[in-house]
Amino acid sequence: MKIIKNMTQETLHLLVLMIKRQFNFKYLSLFFIFSILFIYPSFSLAENDFKLPLVTYQETEAGGDYSVSIQILALMTMLSFIPAAFMMLTAFTRIIVVFAILRQAIGLQQTPSNQILLGLALFLTIFVMMPVFNQIKDTAILPYVNEEITSTQALAQAQLPIKEFMLGQIREDDLALFIRLADEEGQFDSEMDVPLTIMAPAFVTSELKTAFQIGFLIFIPFLIIDLVIASLLMAMGMMMLSPVIVSLPFKIMMFVLIDGWALVIGSLAASFGT
């Protein structure tokens, strides 16, 4: 107990020093290191029954699996990769790039705002990916919750629907390029055997190419309006008037009359086979 009391006093001294130094990161790191390395073991020494197993492997009905604490730690670690996985392994990339090109083609710099475009792209991505998510739930999540498969088997099962979706959008040339760059030519019996580390960059490359192709087709009608307005202004001798200001209302009117948002969103959803 005397050791714990002395260590507590040292910790408080460090805390006061941190406050005086305006939370200097050097002392902050020393505080946490001191707390973890000295105070925490001191309580474990005071209580002999205290145990902290790092890795345990236990047998379940579905087979051997790691302890729940390790599974929770792995899940919390994977949470930091979920935003990147959602953007790169789903339809989100193609949708948000097309929306950005559409806004640029119309000539509106801040309308719709980035928040609106991101929200629309997010919900449209969920709509497109819902069959894949349902398949992951049926083949991986529910069997794992019912203890029919282990966490490792659930992770392997969850990759299959995502790979099937990605292979439906990846160009063969892009996939072959990254397989060649990884020096894995001839190592896979089928495309489903290609790991996500190779398939993901190939998928993103194909999605960017497809998004720019769609954006090019969207850009052409608005470009024609700009050329017509610029030619008319030049013919009328109104060269001091910016063609962008005059053409913007006409482009907005045309986009509204043809129900442009429904056409763009419907075409994007249909491009994934939805």
C-alpha cells in the first residue's frame, strides 16, 4: 500500500506539471506511460487473483475460436477502416465522382453543397449495395451470431459477396495489371481466389474510369449550351458580358425540364445492374 501511495503522489505531481506546462504532449505521454507501467501492475500485485490473459483460444460448437475480448479488440481496430472500405469497396466512388462532375458541368460551384452530395451518394450507395449487405448478413453475420461458424470463417464468408460485386464492375485489364504488379501471375485458379489487397485497387481504378466516362457524356449537353450562348453574345457584340452568367439559367432550366436528377440517379443505379 505504501508503494501505491508513493506512485499516486508521483502521478499527481506529473499531472500538476502538465497543467503548468499547458498540457505539453511530452508530459502527457509520460503520464500515461507511468500510469500503465506502474500503477496498473501495482493493483495486480495487491490482488493476487487479478488476471489479464492477452490471447486465449477456446473450443466452440463451430470449432476453435479466439476469446471474446480478442474478437472485440479486432472489431474495434477494424472500425477505423470502415469508412475507407465503404468508399473504396462499394458503389460510392463512382456515384460521388459523377455528382461532382455534374455540378461542375452545370456551373454551380457550391450548389448543391458538399454535404448534400455526400448524403445523396451515401443513401444511393446503400440502395445499390443492399443486396450485397443482405447476402453478407445471411451467410456470415447470422451464422456467426448463432455460433454456427467461427469469427475467421465469418470474415471469409463476408468477403465472397463483396468480391462478386467487385468482379462485376472490374475490367479484366485493370485486374490483370495489379496481378502483374503484385507478381502473382498464374497463382490463382479463378478470379474469386484473388485477395482483396489486389482486387480493391483494381476495382477503384475501374470505377474511376467508368465515372469519368459517365461524366463526359453528362458534360456534353451543357458544353453545347455554353458554346451556343458564347457564339450569340459574340455575334451581338456583347463580348464584355460573361457567357457563363447568361448560360447558367438556361442550363438549370434544361436540367429541370428533362428531370435531370432522376435521369442521372436512375442511370447510376442501373449501371451497377440494380
